[in-house]
Amino acid sequence: NAGVTQTPKFRVLKTGQSMTLLCAQDMNHEYMYWYRQDPGMGLRLIHYSVGEGTTAKGEVPDGYNVSRLKKQNFLLGLESAAPSQTSVYFCASSPGGNSYEQYFGPGTRLTVT
Amino acid sequence: KNEVEQSPQNLTAQEGEFITINCSYSVGISALHWLQQHPGGGIVSLFMLSSGKKKHGRLIATINIQEKHSSLHITASHPRDSAVYICAVINFGNEKLTFGTGTRLTIIP
């Protein structure tokens, strides 16, 4: 099992450009999450999904959109990147039901210039 | 005030020392999660606990629900334990985690 994978690992964008980050999990987990991690702050939830076809806003959703068309994939989109979105992005998944232990991907380091 | 607070923020110790990292939270929770983030950035789940104590190798995690407090202990610490340790809580009634800002641990040979 690959667990949780993220694509790409690194990316540099210019202000105003768009991109999509892909998260894939092969554990048949129901729940998936997108976080950002910034220096001096804890991980912050951007959006999450509790099942295929569902998404919900987290703590810091502005400037991002998500889609979960297939159970194993969770996409995070930036329509018009801003320097404030420079961060490390982590995807995670969890089985759901009564099990909330989260399994994390390796992260994507995004720089917006 | 953050919902989840960790102490200390930074900790440097000699190899072999007994390590304690603390986590306090202010909300009702259904479980607490200890995570380890390696220098390369990857995040690994160490423990998920809702009561009592759990042990895995040299790591021990305890939680006191009444006092809203958890501790992570490392016995016989080793330089490979150097990492950031993150506490996160699962609030009652939802499936989301609230994270502490982490404790950076450095073990000197």
C-alpha cells in the first residue's frame, strides 16, 4: 500500500496563476482533509470531505476549492494564487465512523511569488 | 487563547534522558492524537487515545480527561527521536482535528 500520496512535491507559481494539488489514498478511507502548515502555527484545516461527492469548509477555506469525485482522490485547487498562499500543504485521510486517526501524505511545498 | 497548547515549545536534551512533552486543551474532546513530524517534513501518527495510557516501544502517552491534559514521554531518548511532536484533539460531535503548534525536540548525542 502506498498510503497517502500527494502530487506535486514542490511548485513555484506566479501571483494570479492557478494550479491543482492531487491527493490519493489507497486505504479505502471515507474521510479526507487538506491542511496548510505555516511557520509558528499549527496545522490549519482548509477543506475536508466525509465521503465521495461531499466537501465542507474548514478553518481557512478562502481562496481554495476542492472536489472529491472519486473516493480515493481529493483535489485542492487554487484559482488565482496569492503570496499569502505560500505554505506547505498536507493531505490526510481517516477511516471515518468511530475511527478518526489520520494518515498524512508527504506534503507539497508551494511558493507563490 | 488557543484551544490546544503544548509545552515546552522547544526542548534540547542529552541522549538517554527521559523526555516529557505536555498538551493541554480547553474543549471537550472524544480523543487526542499525538503525531511526529520528521525534519524532512513527513507526519506520522504515534498514538490516538481517549483515556488512560498507551505504550509503543520507548514512547508512552497518557491522558487525563478530567484535567484536560495529555503527556508524551520518551524513555532512553536517542538522536533519531529529534523531531517536532504535535498534539491534536478531536472535538466532541465532529470529525475534525484541532492542532497544537508543536514541540521541537532535539536530542544531542
